[in-house]
Amino acid sequence: MNLRSIYKKYKRKKQLQTFAPYFSISPDTVLCDNFNLDLRAPQSGKTYLTIGDGGVIDSSFVFETETGTITVGDRVHIGGGTQLISRNQISIGNDVIIAWNCTIYDHNSHSTHSAGRSMDVTREHTNLKEGRPVLFDKDWSVVRDAPIIIGDKAWIGFGVTILKGVTIGEGAVIGAGSVVTHDIPPYTVAAGNPATVIRKTD
């Protein structure tokens, strides 16, 4: 065991102690080296992250506002480098595999209007210069969001991006590097940018 892995374990233990009131993670689930929680504005009494039994979790969970929630079912694998970013809701069923370096993002992050995006940068710049959190006074009212649902037994290949409002059906397979912008039916294989159904599963 090297110093870096010792430090990571220490850091994770401290993080879990700090954020314990805000999550429910089964003790039967294994949290790997890249597991990370980022709660930007936690609200007392709210459970932001729930993870079921028998999982292998190596991903980051980011809550940019107090409104997001992420639920992960039983026997779920989420690979390293994957980020789940929520201000609405991300729901992952049982027996799901999500490979490494995926991005699952339930909101647009910025306005579709250029003036709103310019204002975001101006606010971020001011906040950082004055020692405040980067999103301290962000105007979220102009940012669209919608829940993401990943059904039981789905398999998400490496490097996949899943955008807001998408439902991926039970048993569906999403090919590596795909960008999912609309619903994928159960027991189908989808791939591409934007992802389209290419066949049914066996």
C-alpha cells in the first residue's frame, strides 16, 4: 500500500463522516478508490444519495444545488471516472452496469441564451476572486432540468453521455461513446450521437 492510497482512504473516511447525514449507502456495497461526494449546498434533513446492496461504486456524485437526488439500486457497478451530476433526479435500477468515464447529467448547467451564459461567467469570476463558492449566486431559474431513469439490468458502455429527461429501458445496452438525448426502449441496443436503436438484444 502506497502513501497515495492511504491518503485516499483517509480522505474518503473523513468525507463520509462529514456527509453522513445526507446519504444512505448499504454497508454491503464496496466504495472504490475514485468514489467521491460533492455536496455544494446541503440542506439539513435531506437524503441526497441512496445506494443499495452488493454494489461496486467507483464514481463521483455531484449535487450542484440543494434540489438534486440520486438513487442507485442493488448489485450496481459504476466505473471510475464516471460522474453523476444532479439538481433534479437520477434513478438507477437494480443489476445495472455503468462503465468508466461516463457522464450522467440531469440539467443543462447554463441557459440556452448567450446573455445568460455570459452572466454565469461574470458571477463565477467575481465569486472566485472574492473567496465565495463558484456557484454562490448562480441563476438556476434559467437552467432546464429533468429526471433521468436507468432501468434494471441496463448496461451503459464506457464514455457514454446521458442527458436530462432520458429514460433507458430495462435491459437496454448503450454502446461505448454514445450520447443519449432521448428515451431508449427496453431490451434494445442503441449507439451513436445521438444514440439510436440499432437492434434488439438477444
